[in-house]
Amino acid sequence: MEISVNNSQATLAVDEQRLIDAAAAVLAEAEVADGVLSIAVVDDEQMHKLNREFLDHDYPTDVLSFDLSGGVGPFQGEVIVSSDTAASNAVEYGSPAAQELLLYVIHGTLHLVGYNDKSDDQAAEMRRAEQRWLSRFFPSPTPAPPTGDN
């Protein structure tokens, strides 16, 4: 599995290896061994543009995820996370910005391996998975807040 991080923002220092390791663990548990995952860390301005272009939502969001393989051939996905949203949510929730950013990467990767959060039951299952992975890669007593819509 090839995983890369493209960090095009200046808001936060990013531990790229931690993002890669967490995404790789989520993919490995889902038995996704072959393919490519790209993680992009952007600011709210770029996220707003992407959210408008791809989901027709005229506002920035925390995370977007795209399955680029269409279910055919090796896995190919992209997770895009907003550092600005992570920084502002960290203040609101009293958690480290790096934890917020990691949560967004985990959330997006979980979507790519089949998790959904449309129903209450699905959302609860996703939150449990997020917490499990977050506690493994960012041990902290601060519970992670829920992610926004994506």
C-alpha cells in the first residue's frame, strides 16, 4: 500500500508519519493491501472550493473522502482534511489540533473502507472505530468530538 501526504497549508505543523501510520492501520484491518491513498492537508479556503465543486456545499468542512477506484482494480482513494477547521475545532472542544487532524484522516479512511454515518446506528459504529484508532495513534484523555458532514 502506497500512502502519501500532500501538505499545502501553513496553519498547523503536521506529523505526516502519524497520519500515514493511522491510515495504513485502518486499511490493513479492512484487508486493503494493494493500492494508493493520498492524504491532502489543506486550508479552509481550498476545502471550501473542493466542497462546493464536488458536493455542492458552499462552506468549508473538516474532511472529504473520495474512492477513486470505483470498486474496480486496486484500491485508490483520497482523503482531504482541513487544518483550519482542525485548529478552530480544537479550541472549541479543548483537544490538540493534531488530534483533530488525525481524527479527520481516520474518519475519511473509514469511509473509504465501507463505514458510513448516515443513520444513528452507523454513526455510533463509526464513532467507536474512530475512538479506537485515535486512542492507538494519539493517546490522550481528551475524547474526540464528532466530525462534521462530508
